[in-house]
Amino acid sequence: MREIRGKTIKFGDNIDTDVIIVAHRLTLGTDYEKLVQYTFENVDPTFLTKVKSGQTIIVAGRNFGAGSSREQAPYVLKYSGIKAILAESFARIFFRNAINIGLPVFIVLGVSKSVNDFDELVITPATGEVKNITAGKTINIDPLPEFLMEILDSGGIVNYMKQQRTAV
């Protein structure tokens, strides 16, 4: 994974999976093309407009993705066009579900205080840097373990496993 570049959409603490995609929308099953239109519908009805205008990186506070283990939450974010999520901390299941579908997520202490809505960021996972082009600052992040980077580089766990099987 080289660089991830985009403008930010900022959220606070404790963004749970029911905020990302409300439970009653799950009757649509795994039709993510339909589900995506309801992403953050009760919190930010302009979310998809922001993503389409080039804001493609979510920045959040603590405990992003708490709540249920529903896979639809990271899926709708990926399908909406989100390229990465930077948060102070993640719910463990959300974090792993995101990695498993190929959505880069990074724990970045202090990010919610040092990044604003609409800031342009460049994330370089290999060097552990997040450059805030707008503010002229660089934040260091803990790089993900190599095996998680391999899963992300493969586009998710399914593709990773297929590649591993053909490599043997």
C-alpha cells in the first residue's frame, strides 16, 4: 500500500455500528449498493455528498465502530468511497472486520485534536506518517503488523487467502 490521499470527514467519540448503518436497514441484506445510501443517515445526512466531493478519509475519536459485530458497517464505508479511517481507538471487532474487507484503519493517538474537517491528508503506511497538508503538520502512527498490511494489499482476507493458496 503506497499512499492514501484525501480530505477528511470528522466524527467524535463512540461512533457505533448502529450510527454507521442503522439496524432496520439491514433488511436489505448484503446489497451494499443499496445499503450505502443509508450510511450515517441519522448523524450526517450529507455524508455521501461529502465523500463524492473528495472527502475520503474519516477521522474520529475514541471507540470507533463499537456496538454489534455487523460486517455491514465497514462494508458501507468502503463501498461509499472511504479510503481509510484514522481514529484514537477502534472497537476490536470493527477493526478486524475492516482489515478483512480491505479497508485501511489506523490507530492514531491525538488525531481527533490535530485534524479538522476538510483537511487534506496523505497517509504513508510504510513509513508510519500522516501528513496534514492543510495544517503543515506530520503525525506519526504505529505501522500495522506486516501480515495485516499483506491482507490490505491483497484487497482483503478472501483475496489474501486465494493468493496464499495459489502460491503453494
